[in-house]
Amino acid sequence: MPGNVLWGWLGPLLVAVFGGILRFTDLGRPHAVVFDETYYIKDAWALIHHGVERASLGTRDDPVADRMLLSGNTDFLVTCTPPDADPCPLYVAHPPLGKWMIGIGEQIFGMNPYGWRFAGALVGVLSILILARVARRMTRSTLLGCLAGLLLSIEGLHLVLSRTALLDIFLMFWVLAGFACLVVDRDRARSRLVDWYESSPLNDQGPGLGLRPWRLAAGLCLGAACAVKWSGIFFLIGFAVMSLLWDAGARRAVGLREPYRGALGKDLTPVLLAMGLLPALTYMVSWAGWFASPLGWGRNWAQATSQGPAYFVFDSIRSWVSYHLQVLGFHTGLADPHPYQSEPWSWPLLLRPVAFFYETPTTTCGTDSCAQAVLGVGTPVIWYGGLAALLAMIVWYVATRDWRAGAVVASYVIGWLPWFYYAVSDNRTMYLFYAITMTPFMILALTLAAGLIIGRADAAPNRRALGASVVGAFTLLALINFGWLYPVLVAEVIPHSQWWMRMLFRSWA
């Protein structure tokens, strides 16, 4: 990596601090249970205290229970519904890891809006740091890495999800972390291959590349993504294929005659272990509370413990698989209409965001009519600029086969394309915030495009100055656009007329 090592860390850290200020300032505002927080904050509390979600939270979507929580009353969380329904098993439709993470914040800071939003804000900040570092690695430029982190800091949808206790910010975090690990692994593997090429007798397929800890780390991260939401499996499969293709490309780059056979023969088994077995184990470990407790849905504890240790293991796994089949049936049949649902084709255009929160408070805002809102929408300048950058990446990849352009476009498509299948086949209920996993790769596309616009270090100074001016102007526009939307992203109390002015389309209202 060229450049100053100190600034290679200090620059991204400063950008992450800026993003942290945006995310942690007044994190407890609004003092309300926002959108689907009503489910996850109570499930998280139950996981921390019981190891499994409990039907004591049959009040999960009950406004009365939400008001009790906001007043500091948590007594109902330990009461079954109905009272004699012990051990209170509760059916839930998502794996537990994201809720475990939310629960850590609740355990540290209490069962209040700040406590249940803390973990989301923290991983939001960490994702800014990771993106800045991975962009620096991909571009070999600290400045461009910091640009990527800055754009994610002021991306509206990322900000909103970082400030709410929903699962999608955790899914995005683990997906991005897995991608970053694979990019580092790519560099390390190519370095090993070059060392072999320079010091060993040549053959047609090349060597095995030994232990690859960064690929193992990627497997852990992507297994964790699946343990937050099942849609992480799309990235797990896609990134495994991508990593294998990178290995074949590296073998071809050093001139081996059979690079693809070498990749399949020498790299396929390690890929299956790192990106298959390890994620599966990671996913299963996230269910440790369910395996260890008699209180989980479908656990059949008495049956499992009736015939010795071997039968306990067999029956526990059988019950666990049965539970997953129930969840699969739920997801494939989820087609209940919702006023804020949207089709995946509309997500890049930000046509139908989700109103996470809206009230007309009685507090003064300078007029008789006030509004307080949290609108789950992206920063339009970044999203529309990102569309142009993604198109540029497609052209760049076709023209040059640059791996960075291909990786960014492929990762964006992995996060987007599967939802079209569900839209067509199942008419599934979907929302704009599902696109949060696409957002880091959209910003990487913008960053790579910015590098092309600025030009190489050996380009003419006037050329670079003009390019830097264009990139700087775009960044300034993004900052202005974000600042304009900020009040309706973080629930500031503003005049209703000001809220209305910030609705870019009528479909936003």
C-alpha cells in the first residue's frame, strides 16, 4: 500500500468520527418505538435474559406495551400472554444474531431508545471506517478512501438505519466486512503467488496458497450476515464465486497455462471450507441460546432429553430444521400489503421511502403546525450519482476487465437482483431499506468513478485540477442535499411547511 501509513488510518478514523457524531447525537430521539422496533427490541431483551425470544412479548406490536416501555416499565416483559402459557415459546421469522447485538446495547444502557439503538449506531460508524479502508485498498489512495467514508457518513438511508433498532444495518455491516476481508485476501493471495512464481519451478496450474486467514474471516462475517437475515446467503454464495474467480485471474496473470483448472483443483476445497462450512457453523452458533434452552419455539425439550445424549443431539437438530422450514414457509408467503412497500426496480430511484416515524407535536416550532419525522430515504444526489457511476463501472469493466469495477457491480447486483424473483414469483412485501446492503457498493462505484475523473498521478496537472474540481463539486452538492434532508432523517421538530418542502416526490409523503 503506497502513501503514509499514519494518514491511511487517521483519515478514515476522522471520517468515522464525523459519521459517529451524526449517528450518536440525540440518538434517543424520537422518544418512541419506531416502525418495526416494536418487534426487535423486545426480542433482543428476551434473548439477553432468557436465551430465546419469549411469548411474554405477545405485546410485541402493542402500542400500549410500547408506551409502558417508554415510561420505564418493563414488568410486562416477564409475564406470559396468557399468564398460564409457560414456558411461553414465541415464533419469530428471523435468526437471532442481530437481536443479540441490539440486546447488548439494552443491557449496557437500559431498555430505552438510546439503549436499543446503540448497537445499530456503533456498527453504522464501524461500517464507515471499513468502507473507507477498503476503498483506500482498492484505489491505493487515502483521499479516495476518505471520500468513500464521507459519502457513507452523509448517506440518508444509512443514517436512519444506524439510528433505529432494525436488523438491516447489521446485515449490511457483516456483508461489507466480509467483502473487505476478501479484498485483503485477494491482495495477500496474489502476493504469495508472485513469491512462488519468482522462486519455484513453474507448472501449469500453480501451487496451493496455504492458510488464508482473511478468507476465513470473510466466512465468519458472511455467516454472521446469514445469522442476522437469511438474505445474507445471496452474498455468501456470490462472494464465494467471486473469490474463486479472483484466484483463477491471479493464476492467469502470472502466465499459468491452466489457471481455471488450477483454481478449481487448488482453491475450490479451501473456498468450500472457508465460505461453506465455516459460515454454516457460525450460523448454528448464533442459535446457541435456542439449543441450550427449553423455552424456544418448537424446541421439544422433554422429547429431546428423554433418551440420552445422542438422541438429544439428533432430536434437537431435527426440531431446529423443522423450525427453519416453518420460517421458510412464512417468508415465501409474506405478501400482506403495506402502505410503504415498494418494488425493487424502484429502489435506486428512491420512489417510495418508508416513514419510520411521523408526529405533529405540540411543542413550538415557530408556527401553529409542526412536524417531527424519520423518513427512511437515501440522499438523492448520492443515489442518482451512484446510478451514473454504476453504469460507468459496467463500461469500464467491459473495456478493461478491471477487477474493481466488476466486483463493485457484481456486489450491487447480488444485493438487488434476487428481490426481483420474489417480486415476480411471490409478490412479496418489500421495502426500500432492503437496499441498504447495496449502498456501500454504490458508494464504491462513486469512489472509483471519482478516481477516473481526477486521473492518474502522472496525468497533466490541469487535467487533475479539473477532475478534482468536478469531484469536489459533487461532494459539496451531496453535503448540501444531506443537510437539507437532515431534519426529516433524525426527527427534528420543524414547521409542517418545511417538512413538506423536503418531500422530493409526492410518494415520499
